[in-house]
Amino acid sequence: MSETLQTTAPAVPGSAPAPVSASDAVLLAETANAVREAGAALRERFGEVAPYRSRDELMDALAANDDTALRILRPRLTGLRPGAGWVEDELVGGALPSGEWWVVDPAEGNVNHLHALPEWAVTATLVRDNRPVLTAVHLPLTGQTYTALAGEGAHLDGRRLRVSRTADLGLGIVATSQARPDEDEGVVRRVGSSITAMLSDALVVRVAVPATLHLLDVAAGRVDAFWQFAGARADLLPGALLVAEAGGRISDADGRPWTPQSAGFLAAAPGVHAQAVSTLSR
């Protein structure tokens, strides 16, 4: 379990711990079924580069994919937890009100889908009193489903996941992602300088969207660290829970405990976490 994103303690200072019950395991299984069904619908729409000639046409195409998945996800997940709130905008960050909330990205990596690129997924995470309790991430093109339940580990199609044992950042593969379109200029400059620093200190640096797919690789031990500046709940919470439950460390970019309000995010194997913090602080 992570030293910073604790799955048995509040993820946001001042919020009360929320217990994980046996019924949450059943809920996770049903959530995984829901993201698989939504993923199948998006897979039917995949294959050709979407023709768009303006920002408005692009936004319409993105919304059409979202709506396709949400027509399945919203009734299925609302039926599972009728009292849970629903996060409408996957680009929004910050803390949530108390209680249960579904944080869903109906087409994580949506722009990749529109460009006939394979890096996209469907995610659903249940947050209870600002703690991620369970998450399911489905990759429709491979048929793989990643799941995590707080305190019960992270899994890929039932196989337990473990982060890498790499202890030298110079031997490690690291990754980062663009938080959102039209990012603040200061954030853009910080992203650029961090990539330059990592190019000096790590073996290989991968830069691509979406964040969630990099975090799946960290949880599975294929990538040693992922960082991002700014970001939203929907692109970080699923991977944060998966990495923490796979034995990784979650913090902000300066090594402090991470919350959805933090300005930076770092998920890393324990052996390279401190080195990654040092690199990002330059």
C-alpha cells in the first residue's frame, strides 16, 4: 500500500475514513461488467480517422463517443448505487462533497479513438468521502480489464499486479501526459522542463495521452514512474488506486501526500520514488 495515498485513510485531509465492505467486491464485479459493455459499444465506432475541420466539429465528435458510452454506464452504475452522485465533467479536478460519487471517464483517450489510435479506455471509479474505493478500467481493443478494490489489491483479469522492483531511475522507464487541452502556460513550461530533467536522469521517457494507460503500466510493473502537473479526478483517481494497491507510492510532484487538489501527481515504484521527486524538483 502507498505511503501517501492510503486506502484505509482519508485521501483528503479532514475527511472521515469510509470502510470497504464485502459487498464492494460484488459492486466492483458489476462495475467491471458495465465498463466492458460500454467499451464494446465504443469499439463498434472505432476504426476510421474522424473527419473534423474545426474545434466545434472536434468537440461534437468527442461528445458523440462520450454519449455512446454514457447511455450504458449511467443507468448501470446509477442502478448499482442509486444514492451516489455523478461527476459530469471528466476534466474537472478538486475535492468532492462528502458521500459517494461515481467518477467516470466514458472514453479516456477519446482523441486517440477519433484518430484510430489504440490507446483509449473506459473507466469507472467509486469515490466514498473523497477516497477511491474501487475502480474498473477496460481496454476494449485488447479485452483487458484492470480492477482495484481498496485494501484488496489490484488485478488484471484476476491476476494480481505488482509494481516494478527497479531501484535506479537511470535504469527505469518513466512516462508523463498532457493534463488537458489549452493548459495554463506556466503548467506547460513546467511540463517541458520536467521532461528535459527526466531525459537526463531516466533511461527512457514516454510522453503520450491518456494518463490512465501509463498508470496501468506502472501498476503492472512495465513502467517505473508516471508524473503529471495539474490534472483531473477522472484521469488520475483510477490509476492512483491501481498503483497504490499494486504496492506503488503516490504523492504530489514534490513528494507530499497527493489529493485531487494537488498541483502535481507522481506514481512510482518504491525504489525510484525518491529519485523521481528529486528530478522533478529541479
